[in-house]
Amino acid sequence: MSPRGGLPEVGFDVPMTTEPRRPVTMADVGAAAGVTNRTVSNVLSGNKPVSPATRAAVMAAVRELGYQMNVTARGLRTGRTGLLTVAVPALRIDYFAELALAVVDEAERLGWAVTLQQTQSDRERELAILGGHDRLLSDGLIFQPHALGPADRDLLVSDQPVVLLADHELQADADQLVLDNVGIGREATAHLLARGRRRIAMIGPNHDPGLSTAGSYRLEGYRQALAEAGLPARPDLVVGATRWTWDGGAAAAEELLASGVDLDGLFCGNDSLALGAVHALRRHGVDVPGDVAVIGVDDTRDAARSDPALSTVAIDSAGVAATAVGLLVAQIRRDAAYAGPQTQTIAHRVVHRASS
């Protein structure tokens, strides 16, 4: 009992002192992976080649133990940060999100970390990423410009390693991976024509190319396919979309339906637009593909999962990521085999599914 008023004494547990958790070291990673410290260093720095099995074992140990490299110390020692920057217009667009994830996976496989930037297709943001302070915090940049175009060729290169992902060839003295957007539009439209559709609409082009330069090139391909089939390109069958999202596609389809135009086919600038458009069509009792056949672009994961499964023009984001990271790392390491700036066309193919 307490000597003060008979209340029971209250006991307090004295917290036990604990030793601070020791940071995971390179030696811990090596022990877990069954390799030497030097091998771990080679994997993480990318300075020397190692076997795929060894690289996989080291990176698995890094993830399991939560090892964090001292970027500052590494930079002082090697002149590199071990970081790559990826800048895309918007991660809310499925294609860019999947592409960024593929770059992260490929970079990690090669022992590099990645920082992500969104430009929102804004010219000032794009210029800031190209020449701003953030460039000093990484060893190289994988960059998809939207607001910068052919007239900005001198702004698209620098003395730091860069790989451009472009909607069209930018005539810049830099490594470029270029989409054949005219070919994509032509082949998507031809796919619908081959299924007997003759009143084919398009959703996606925008009068402001800074928001989506791909749209104007895919519109050109759409018109080419119609001309080759002897059909007119009707302005009333083309609807713009300010944002290439599900909501943008649904709104554009609503606009088409409200206009009263008679259509039996629909080409959408990307899969997100197409999935939103299909939802709007079906909500109004339009059968897909019975009344209107629909095709998108990108072959995002949701395309195959939708009801009906979405026909699309597939772009291999994993292949784009592997090529882009490979070119960038070759520049950073100054590999003897690196032949200098080159332009490569990104492959695509039509995937036929239930929506068409």
C-alpha cells in the first residue's frame, strides 16, 4: 500500500536499452549470396561483367537484407551515383507506368537504381529535367519529350548521357528509340477495314501537339488507311481527347454518340481511351464488336482483361526498356562497343481480340 492515503503503488516498467540496429553491409550481402565483397561491388557498380546467375543472387540478397548503398561515398570513389533518371509525361497513363516499371526492373537487373520524374507534357518541366540540378544527381537520363519538338534539337542533347524515347524522329544528336506512329495508325485502321468496317471513327488527336504528339501522327496513319481503301476522311468522325485516359475516352465516345454520326468502327489513340470508349458505348446499348468494332494502342495489361478483350497495337515496353537502359549504361561506362548516337524504330504488331 502507498504510505500516502492508502492507494496502491503504481509500478512503472523501465524500458530495456537496446543496441541500435547495425546497418547492412556489403559483406552481409556477399555472405548471403555466397560471393565475395568484390563481386558484390562489381554487380552494384556495373564496372565489370558478372554472370546472370551471380547478378541475380546478389540482387536477391540486396532486396532480402534491405541493403542501401552509400551513394555519396560511391560518387566520390567512382564519379558515379549509381542512379538513372526516367522522365515520362504522366504515370497515370498505363503505358508510361508500365514502361517506367520495366525500366526499373531492367536497371535493377544491371545493378542501377532509378528515380522517376513526371513532366505533365509541360515545356518548362521538360527543360528543367534536361538541364536542371536534378541531372547532377544521376548518371544518365531516359526521357520521353512531348512539349519539345524538332525545333528544339539543340536542347535535347547535353554533355551527360541521355536516351530519348520519341513519338517521331527528333533530328537530335542523341540515342533515340522512335515509335512509327504513322504506321501504328495505318495498321490499326486497316485492321478494322479488314473486318468490313467502313464508317471508322478515331478518338485521340489533339490540336495542341504538346499534349500528345503521337495523336497527330496516328491520325495521319488513320487517314492513309482510309485513302488506300478508297474512303474519305470525315472530320465528323474524328474526336480529340485532351488527356489520353479512361475518362477522356468515355467523354469522347459520349461526344460521338451525341453528334448522331453513324459509325461501325473506332480506332482509339491508346488503350486507356479505348477502354473508356467501350464502357460508354455499351452503356448506351451499343454492342462491341457487333455494332462498333474497337481497337486501341499499347497492349497494356488491362487490354487483355477487359470485357470484351481489347484488340490493340502492341508495343513491347519490356523491349524498349531493355534497349534504352542498355544504351544509356553503355554511354555512362564509355563501353568500347558503343558506336555513338543511333536511331532505332520500336517494333509494333496488331493483336486481334474480341472487341473487333
